[in-house]
Amino acid sequence: MSAPAPATAPPDRRSAELRAARPGARELARRFLTLREGSIIVVTILAALYFTLKTDRFATHANFVTLLPYFAPFAILAVGEVLLMVAGEIDLSIGSVYLFCPFMFYEFNQAGFGLLLCLILSLACCAVVGLINGVVTEVFGVSSFITTLGMLLGLGGLTLIISHAAPVAMPGAEVTSHTVNVTHVVNGQTITLPEQVNEVGTFARIFGAGTYSELIWALLVVALVQVMLTRTRWGMYTIAVGGNKLGAAEAGVKVRAVVIRNFIVCSLFAGLVGILEAMRSSSVTPDTAGASETMFRAVSAAVIGGTLLAGGEGTAIGALIGALFLGILRDGLTLEGVNADYLDFILGVAILVAMMINVYVGRVRRGSGV
């Protein structure tokens, strides 16, 4: 005798239960807004829409190309900061590392090394800076804020000494001219005319001088760090250290190694951005004040993107969106012709508003359990 078939709900009742379990549009919107990156994505879209309606020059391809240097370099710098801030530390020296690396590249080139070797050696110097920051912080127990503040000032001074406070032309970014034959159709007739074309070398196009090279580097770095934070043991250890350093150590995590490694990666990213920006502009100026401003904007992008200064929480994608928000804001205000005296004031207010929204959303997320 066969066992009785299990009772099943009527089709109408089953479909009603499925519809009840399926979240509605309001619930989906709430879940999206309570994501770490949800609020800043909405704020960024609103800022882009505002400037699109205010000026017809904003939503153009030419302005998009202009916007890239406003946010792509800061996205890379912010991602480096995310690695450290998630671990409960911060690196204020990235501004000086960003300035120091191109000058070391120049010095190595003057010594007769090839462009690729100059890149490797200059980035190795940046890695040493990160190693020093990590050792002083973790081994000697000095606060990362104090350690990297001292490195910011010291390395900035060293850069002035190396450069003799004078700008230099970036090796490999030289523009060469050559003549090519271009075919034109005039009144149905094909005419070939010589035209002069200005180009930079392949190395420069890859490392900053290409129109979209900085954007490509930013997307690669963001994708790499996002995967690392969410899919690897390194990322898991980084989050654990930021959440509870003592608990992570008792669980067997090598806290010092994790933090020092993140300091090194952060410095490497800062050095890479220095090379990219120097190649894009074909020269580099030892401006320590500008380097400090670069650092503050990178930290702002990381924090706006949802990374907690207390550690334990943050995403690379959020840093990218935070940098994009700052870039859109600065670019849009410039297109509107806002007086330079008001520009930083408006940026500061916008950053505060964006952060208050992030804090509120974070409280909702923790309270709702989403």
C-alpha cells in the first residue's frame, strides 16, 4: 500500500503566498537606499541631473572627457584609503607620495634607466614609504594619523629637495609630430592631402596620456580591490581587524602583517596616480599644498562612499561613486561659472550634507536589520 501524497496548497493560495513574499517597489527602494552605496548613488544621480538641466554643456562627450581627471585619479587614491580605513587606520601621506613618485621617475630616467624600469623603481620607492608607515604604526605603536602626518610633511620636504623646487618635464610624455596622408571627398572627387598629427608614445598613452587611460586604471583598481575585500581571505582579515583588532588577533589573524600590507598597497596606488597625472599633463610641479588638497579629497571620496573612519566597513565601489560625486560637483560648478571664492565653500557644504545622509542611512540600516 503506497504512502499518501503530501498535501499541497491550492494553486490560488500558493500564488497569493508568493506574491505576498515578493517585495514591492517601496520595499525594494528602501533596501536599495539602505545599501552602503545606495544613498551616495542617489545623491550623485541627482547632482548629475541638476547640472544637466542647468547647463547644456554638462551632458556632452567633450565635458565627459574633461570630467575624467576630476574623479578617476581620486577614485584610485580613495580605494587605497578604503583598504586602510576598513582596517581602522588612515594614511595622510598619500598626497606627498603622489607628488614624490613622478620626481623619482624623472631622477631614475636621468640616470639612464628605461621608462618601464623607471616606473617599477619609483613604485618600489612608494612601497618603501608604505612599509615605513606600517612598521611605525604597528610595531612602534604610533597612531597612524601622527605617523602619516609626519610622513606627509617629511616626504613633501624631501620632494622639494630632490626637485630643487622646480618643475620638470615628464620623460616619455613628449609629443612627436609626423605627417600622414588623409583622404577627403570633395564634390564627388577623392583628394589625398598631407596632414600633421601630434602623438605621444605608447607608454604615455597607457599610463595617463590616453583619453580614457585614467578611467580604465580606476575601474581596474576598483574591481580588483572590491573582489579582494569581498572574496578573499585578505579582505576578510582586513574587515576583521577593523571591526575588532584584539578579537582578530586572538582568532589567529596576523594583524600587523595585514595592516602593513595595506599601507604598502595604499602608497603604491598613490604613486601610480602620481605617474598617471604627470603623464597626462606631461610635466610635474613640486606643489606640496596641492598634494595635501589631493589627499583631503581622496579621504573625502572614501568617507562619502560609505567607509567608516572607525573601521570595519567600506567598499571600493563606494569610493568610486564618492569620487564621481565630487568630480561632478566641481565640474558642474565650474561650468556654471561659480566664483572660485565660493567653490570650496559649496563643496564643503555638499560633503557635509552627503555625510549626514550617509550617517542617517547607516542608522536606518542597522535599525532595520537590512
